[in-house]
Amino acid sequence: MKFSIITVTRNNLAGLEKTRERLDAQTCRRFEWIIIDGDSTDGTAALLPNLQATILSEPDHGIYDAMNKGLVRAHGQYLLFLNAGDCLAAPETLERLLPYCDGSDFVYGDALEGEHYKTARSHHKILLGMFTHHQSMLYRREVLGSLHYDTTYRIAADYKFTSQFLRNADQILYAPFPICNFEQGGISQTAAQDGRMEQFCVREELKSCHGYVNAALYLAQTAQMGLRRTAPGVYWAIKRG
């Protein structure tokens, strides 16, 4: 099995069906789908038995706790997290990823946000925050070891997870095309300032940089989010590269 697609969901039936539709359309079938449902009450339970997936439905302690449950159930060589509502960018996305996922430790690509194209930054710029959407990153399972998501972080556990993973990754490849279509409006956007503060704490915990550099990075991230709110046209022109 080449890919493990891990989907975390809770009370997002429409989003789960959207994710399924794009997975069903994939020209590459070398994947397993793992769904971790947080005991949904919106009708999701009736849909789950009809899906071709490994399914766990039970209460959890948040999105990162659910992701950890997905990690231990994955058998594919490469792990990709698509939350309910997130989609692979095109029917041929997994097919296009195959040449990149041939022994490399970490693969990342661009992303779509609605009608906007978001070009990934270099992974060397991890100090600036997530260099592409988490849903456009593939992690080689063999490199994971005991690494898991730190559930003490509510928003930035994926940032810490990726920062730690990259320290153990040797071959890192950039795929110059969109991997995911990211569903907007999640907590990383609605509580963006809290997320920046958590990223600050992650860098401090991991001793990623000096304190004054960390403070400057936090201010730069805050300014970037301000630009997105006040001048979205300029922001997206920059993100398109």
C-alpha cells in the first residue's frame, strides 16, 4: 500500500462526502482510507458503514488526539492527512505523486484555497510557520518512529509534528503542483493569532532559534495575517509566487 489517507471528522457529514467524492475519483488506487470520527451526531454514523475505509468512531480529545489514532492504524508507506471537507486537488493527484514517493522521506506541494492558488515556500523556511498546508504534506511512515501529535497544543501541534519530523528526514522533495484543496474556515484561520502564539511556543520548546529571532518571527507572522485581512489581493498575489 503506497498511501494512507487519514481523515479526521466530527459532525461534518457534508465535508466527509466531499472528501470521499474526490478520493473515489482518483486514478491511482494504491491507497487506504482511514476515518477517525469523533462520535458524530449529525448523520455521519449512518454513512460510515457504506464507505470503503478503516473506521473508528468514538469520543476523542480533539483533532490531534484523533490524528494520533489514525497514525497507529496506518499501513501505507506515506501518510497524508485530509480532514473532512478537504480534498485532493485533482483526480490524478495521487498518480502524479507516485514518482516523488519512491524512497523520499517527506514530500510537499502547493495547495488550493477555493479559487486561490497557494504556492509552497521552501521547507527550509519552517521557522516562518507551516510552509504549505498540512494537507499538502506526505510523511514517510518508516521515518516516524514514536513521533506523534502533541495534544497540549490546540492549533499548532501539526507545526510541532512537522518541525520534529523534518529533523529526521534526509530526502525531501517538493512537488510543484497543488496536492490539496483546503477547506477554509477551520480553527487555524478563525483563531489565527492563537495559532501564531502556539507556533512561538513550539519554536521556544524545540529551541529552534534564539529568543529575539522568535519574537521577530511572531511579529512578522502577525503582520502577514494583517495583510490578508486588509489587503487580500496583495496577500494572494504574494502567495501565488
